Amino acid sequence: MANPLKALGDLNKLRSQAKKMQQDLAAEEIRVEEGDIVVVISGDQKIKQFSVQGVSSDEAVEVLNKAIKKSQEVAAKKLQEMTGGLGGMLGGGGQ
């Protein structure tokens, strides 16, 4: 009975580590300047600042963040399909 409880403890530890990593990434900032364009993005891939020729736009930041979020959702879905597809291939049941 100790093994299932140990597995739960290990899972909680992994979740804790993942949460801390997410917080650490969110605190990081990457700044890229090329010509008249400035982009500041956090380590967790959220645009914090976007400006062209010194003019920034909260609306542009919002749209860029929506695009990034959608791309992450597509990637997560593809990964889920791949891992789900593996399970289906191993299970052998065709649809």
C-alpha cells in the first residue's frame, strides 16, 4: 500500500515543480529590437510590449497574444492526437 501513496507524493512533487517552472518562466523577459520594432515577451510566451517607430498598441499586443495562445492550443491538440493515436494503434481497434 505504500507504493500507491508514494506515487501520489511523486505526482504532487512533479506538479509543484512544474508550477514553479511556469512562474519562473513568466518572470523572465526577452527584449528584441530590430530597426524601429521592439518586442518584449515573457518566458511563458506572452507579449508584454510591442511597438513600431515608438508607437505601441495594446490592441496589437492582445491580438498577438491570442495568436500565440491559438498556436499553443493547436500544438497541444496535435500532440494529444499523436499520443492518443499511439494508444489506438496499440489497442488495435479501427474506426
